[in-house]
Amino acid sequence: MSDALCQAHRPKGKWQIIRCHPVAPAQPQAFSWREFWRGLQQCFRLMVGVQDYQKYLQHMRLHHPNQLPMNERDFHRYCLDARFPSQAGKLGKCPC
């Protein structure tokens, strides 16, 4: 394409695409029913407000290695209290 033609097709304004990255991985992975069901379970749990304890543990290992993570019961209690505060005027945030 000529330079003048490229200039005519460029978007106007500040926004401009510089580079496109492929969404799909370089090596296509085989379909796994087990991974599909795990993802579906996690999706439904998040829809009803049940947080993923394993993701929390992974986050704590990666980002806070020197802190002791909550046990599973305390984690779920904390998330419930954060979502449905029992104290008047208390706004909470789940750690996940």
C-alpha cells in the first residue's frame, strides 16, 4: 500500500493500534473435560459469592510469601463478612 493510502485509513484522534498480539496460545492445547468442569464450577461458585480458596493461597504465595495465609474456614468467613457486613456502616473488601 502506498503511504498516502495508509494515512487515509488510519484512525483520527489520539487512539492508534501499534501492535496486535494473538489471543490464542502458540501451541494449541488439547480440550480437557476436567479443566472445562473445573472452570465451570469456579464460575458458578463466583456467581453465588463463594470465593476460590486455592486462588487465594496461590496469590499469597506469589505476592505475600512472608505472611501466613488464613485457613479455609477463616477465609470464607472473612469473604462473607466482607460481602455482607454485619456492622452498621461497615464496608469491606474480600482479600481475593
